Amino acid sequence: MPYYLCSMINKLSGWDDTIIAPATAAGAGALAILRLSGTDAIDIVNSLFPFKNLKVQPANTLHVGMLQYEKNDIDEVVVSLYHKPRSFTGEDVVEISCHGSLHIQEQILKACIQSGARAARAGEFTQRAFINGKMDLVQAEAVADLIASSGEAARKSALHNMKGGFSQELKNMREQLLQFASLVELELDFAEEDVAFADRTQLYKLVEKLQVETRQLLLSFRLGNVIRHGVSVAIIGKPNAGKSTLLNTLLNEERAIVSPIPGTTRDTIEEALNINGIAFRLIDTAGIREHSLDDIENIGIGKSREKMEQSDIILYIFDVSSETETDVEIERNKFKKLGKNFILVANKADLIAAQKILSGENILQVSAKQRLGIDELKEKLYSLAAGDEDLMGSHTIVTNTRHFEALENLSFSLDEIIAGMDAHLSSDLLSAHIRSGLFYLGEITGEITNEDKLDYIFSKFCIGK
């Protein structure tokens, strides 16, 4: 959309005021940045910066000086100027770098608000960038995903989307479908002459191609959930099987208390572990046994079973020197009935008494204490989470539920187009199905949306972004 048209729309919709918010994390630090965006951003800061006229300074420049309010010094700051439309939001933007004292930040916020700015809402800077045509909705959501990324795979996926990788795929799909929609609708103007402008054979091939691309994107969502939300791993087993030792070994730190006394772990302990770019949430649980006279331990056992049911992967750890093939098979069948991914971890494999080799599905022999088999265990965890997918590639992986739902609707519309052509539907009915597909593609990128949906999406952003 042309910039002058965006500006006109913003004035009519009340988006031409000036907002301010901290752009750095909450709390005290060495430095903090406060960001202003809007029509009066430069004027407001200029009124607080008496030593230089910022209104005549060129764009993309830095200026050092004392910030004052009502002739009282607030702090020595660095002011960064960005002129519209070549800024993040497409508006005039000023960033004030100050010392990180919470009091100083509050004083600067107060001075700017008293001078005409208002406090920004969550995600309002990125929302203005979207409204001003600086990015589409997929790219805007990717900004929030990048900030929240907890691993390398999440970072790369968000960066791919922010740079327009996913948007370009959707744009190509939409342009191809739009071309045929125009031709099919043109036939409506010549209905009496029974003229066909759209080659049905070519349209059939295109829709089949789009179906394949859409299904691939839908299939990637399982992996996208792993990338975005991480994987929960419940470490369960009988008392003294070595669960806490395994947790400490995986983390390379003494996180859980280890003791030969059964029932030492009473509550769950959760820690994060990054394996090849994926965030795993390891949950050490209380040892599970059928009978205990300790009420607190029984509560812990109940929590262990609850975490097991909620987890994505179960690590069942057992003492290989004391368990039999039958015992292991019982546990394997139990996890299969739960429908969970699981690994049976035969611990204490370094002991002389544990020279027997247990066979069967998903068994790994380790020694948590001696760090034997730990790398193989990490590889198995990663394999269960990611499969054979290349998480570090440049292809699109759908991580957003909103995108997934729109793609499901798109897939249904494409099926309807194929069914319509098979049934020799009239041009007007076929056109309705094509328009439906175009709607769902536009819904993902934000070309078709509504204000309430936008407010909901951007409300989940942090305030300064």
C-alpha cells in the first residue's frame, strides 16, 4: 500500500498519535532504551533536549546531550532519529538511550507523556509497522516468535518468516489462484456466449499442486509445535532407579538432590535442556511404587503419574541389575497403551552384576553416574521429537495455530474446487470456491482481516515491541 494512503488511513482511524514505551526488558540495568513513534515523536523529544534542534537533524543520526524537563536535568542520553517512512513503524521514530535506573526510566516516560505522548499498548509498534505496510501479518507475528525463541530451531524458523520466506510462498500461491479466479469470473460476463477463458486442465493441475504444498505445510505443524513450545520429558521410575542422577548428568550440574534413601524426591523438578536447537523440558518426578505409608510421598507419586500423562516423551529409568525382561515388557506395553513416545533407560549398566543385555523396542543402556550412553540418549530424544526433519534448513515450518487453522480451511477449499470441476460446476459456483481459497490465504498474511483479530494478535506481544 502506498505510504501516503497508509498515512491517510491512520489519521482517519486514530493511529496518528505518538506512543512511547521501554524497548528493553523490565528492571534495572546498565542501559535502557525508550522508544517513541508517531507524528510528534521528534517534536516531543526536541522539547526535552534544549542543547540541539533535533527537528533539523538528518535521519539515522545519534545525538548526545542532557535530557531536561521543566529545566531540571533528568539524565545524559543518546537520542537516535529515524524519519518516516524509513523506520520500523513507517512513522517518525525516536529512541532514547539512558542509564538503566528504573527511576530515570520513569522520569523520562513521565516527561514524554506530559509533553504529548501516550503509553503504548502491547505490540503497538509492530502493529503500526503492519498497518503502514512495512510488513505483513506473518512477518509481524514472526517478530514476537523471534523474541520468544528458546532454541536455535525456533530462532531460525522465526527469522525465516520475518524475512518473508513463508509470506512469499503464500503470495505465489495466491497470485496463481487469483489469475484463474479472474478468468473464471470473466466467463460470467459472457455466459450467454458460453465462452471459456480459464483452461480447466491447467486449473486442475494448479489446484493439485497447491494441494500438495498446503498438505506439506500442514504436516510441518507437528514439528512446528516442537520448535515453538519445546518438548516435555517426564523422567519416571521406581525409587532409587537413578532418576535424579540422570537429570543432573543431562544438565551437567547438581540440580536434584541424590540420596540412597528411597523417596528422597517428593516433588517434581523441572529444568530446560537444549539439544540440537530444540528445547526439552526435563521433569524429575518422585519414585513410583505401589505402597507407601508416607502421605507426602504418596502426593508426590500422584504428581509423577500426572506429569507422565501430560508429557510428550516418557523416560522410564530402571535399575538394569534388578529388573527382569518381564518387568520391562510390562512397562513397555503400559506406555504403548498411553500412546506416548517413550524410552526405556536401563541404568547402572556399568555394574558387574548388570552384564545382561536387555533387548526389545526403545531400550537404551546407560550409566547416569559414569556418564555412559548419555550422548546416545540425547540423540534418541532428539529423534523422537524431530524425526528425520532438517530443523536448520531454510524451508517453512508452520508454528502458529492461526496459520494452521487457515491452511486447513484452504485445503478444504482446494478440495471443493477439484470436486466442483469433476462435477462440471458452473463458473459462478466454481468462482465462489476459488474466492474462498483466496480468502484463507489472505487471512494468514493479513490482507484480509478485521480490527478485533488484529488487536487480539498484537495484544500477545511485549509492550515495547
